[in-house]
Amino acid sequence: MKAKATVRLRFSSGKQLDTVLDALLPEATAPVNRRSKITFEKQENYLVFTIEAEDTVALRASLNAYLRWIGSAAKVLRVIEDSK
């Protein structure tokens, strides 16, 4: 692998982190493209993920896809929490 990015995102609760991680795991088992791979790690209320790719184009595509999915999941959780 020639390109690598590590992202560390803080969540307001462990429950929120677990929910987002559960939503992402199916995508991780079927990667965005074959030129990259992703690993997830939980550190307290942080989601840390690393993407390794064959080139910067694949890295950018994977990074954008995962950040969009995480953003969408976080927005849904926010709406659910606000409606309580």
C-alpha cells in the first residue's frame, strides 16, 4: 500500500459510537473499492479508522465514502435523540 490515512472522531457517548460502528462494519467487509482496505478501532468515545490504499485516488474515494456514511449515521442519531 502506498497511501494511508488515519482519522480519529469523537462521539458524545459509547452507545452512539457503537451504533455508528455497527452501521459501518458491513461496508468494511465489502470495501468501497478493491484498491483499499480499512480497519476500525474504538478508543473510549473515539472511533479511529485507518485506510490503506494503493494510490491517492483510491484513498480519497474510500475516505470520502466512509466520512459521508459516518456523517449520515450521526445525523440520524441526532434526530432520534432530539425527538425523545
